[in-house]
Amino acid sequence: MQKRRIFRKSFSYSLFTKDPPILASNLLITHTFEYFDKMYRKIINCKKNRWLYVGKFKPRDIYMRLLIFSTLLCLGKLLAHERVIFHHIPKTGGMTIQKIINSYYPKEKICPDARYFQIDKRTDIEKFTLFRGHFFYSQLKFLPGKRITFLRDPIQLVLSASRYKEQVFAHKPRLFSKFHFFPPGDPLETLTNHQCHFLSSFDPRNKKIPDRQHLESAKQNLNNFFFVGITEDMDAGAPILCKMLGYPAPETVPHINQTHSPKKEYSQKLLRKIRKRNWADIELYNYAKKLYIEKFKKTNQETR
């Protein structure tokens, strides 16, 4: 018994490192070992375990087989959860986050597809560790991993989308609607609850599903996200995300793909119209902002 305790202690302590992902996997192995060590002691102390001696198998044989199997199973689950999936909602500052997290992964582990119509056609999806792009939640909901996203004030998102369209439409008229998933026409008149559709478990291309259903689904999904950020607090949110992923935060947060066209003055009537049309996005944004402050920002400040 004493030898086994010494072995368990040395086995556990020799696994610890300063690398967070490796540390997490080491903790899993250690806890698994300790659990089955306790189970083995219960087995050998139990007088009613004669059924375990059938054939060549003894309690130690069964214990070792269970230990190996469970360790492999835990490692498999851990590796799956080390996968990072960034659901980049257009015009929420996602290119900034992509640039930061891309630097932490080798190129062969990053999924090259960044559009929803590309990811649908890929068959080797399991081999990648990092996914970042304009993916609907409904497309990758079957894939385990650490999901992250950023949300933006819906009114500002619509206005930014309109200015961005004016900026690129003259040169590439198909780019805006095809690659940014905005409906045809002026976003000021057509964009409706865009963020809810992106984060819902229901396919946003199915027009029969009401926005209320998309909203409730998106709220539920956000509760299970590894990180939910707010675009307006990107300078504080990006370092928090890096810390949670176990990587060093950048000295300065780069702001990429900003719309450079001059801001316009919009009438209050138009703003009320946009607000009324995007009621579900406004409710989701307020929910995400509360989640970000309570679950991520406040927790990070307390652990400093």
C-alpha cells in the first residue's frame, strides 16, 4: 500500500508544467489515476468480489485496463475541447481577434475555410484545431470545442454595414452580399437581427423560423460559450480571451478592417426604424453584455 501511495504521488507531481493546455491534460490523467487507485483499494478490500477472478483476470488486471482506457478517453475529450471555434459575426471587429489567435497556432492546424458555404463542403474537419470565420453556430454545433464570439451594438452594426457597403460596393458589388451574409439592398433598410441568426442553433437560411425562436436559442448557446466578448470593449476583452486560452496577451490590440468612410448623420426616425426591426439583436446584445461583465471581466479582475 505504501509503495502504491509513493508511486501515485511521484506520478502526479512529475506531470505538472507551466503550459496551461498541457497542465490541464496532466490534471486529467492525475485525477483519473487517483480515482481508479481508490476504486482498486475498494475492490481488494471487498470479500464479495469473487466474480472478478474469472479466468486469468485479477483485480489488478481489471484496474490497469480500466485506468488505461479511461485515461485515453479523457485525453480524447480534452483534445477535442482544446479546439477553438471563433464564430466571427461580420462587422463586430472579428478580424482583430483572428489576427491575434492565428499567431498561436501552426498553419496546418488552422482551418483555411472562413465562409459558411466553404465549411459545408469540407470532409476533413476533425483534423483542425482552430476554426475562425463567418460560420453559423448551426453549422458547427456538432463539433466540440471552445467557442468564442464578439457581439456589437446592433444599431452601430447596421450603420457600419451600410458605410462598409458604400466603401466596397463600387469596386466589388458582389462581395458585400455574398461574403458577408447581409441581404441585398441597403442594410439600413434590410438588415434584421443578424447576430441572433448567426448564434442560433437553427439554420438562418430557413426563413420559416421566427426571430423569437432564434433569440431564445442564441441566448442558450451563449451560456455554453467559452468566451463572449463585446466589440465596444475590445481593448479589454482581447487580453482576457488570450489569458483564458493560456496565451500571452498582445501589447496593443490591433484594429483591422475598419470602415474608413466618413460617418454620417442619421435621422432619429431612421434610427427608431432600425431599432424596431432589430429588437431581438438588441435583447441578445444586452444579455451578452451582462454575461461578459459578470462572467468574464469581473472574474478576470478578481483573479489578478
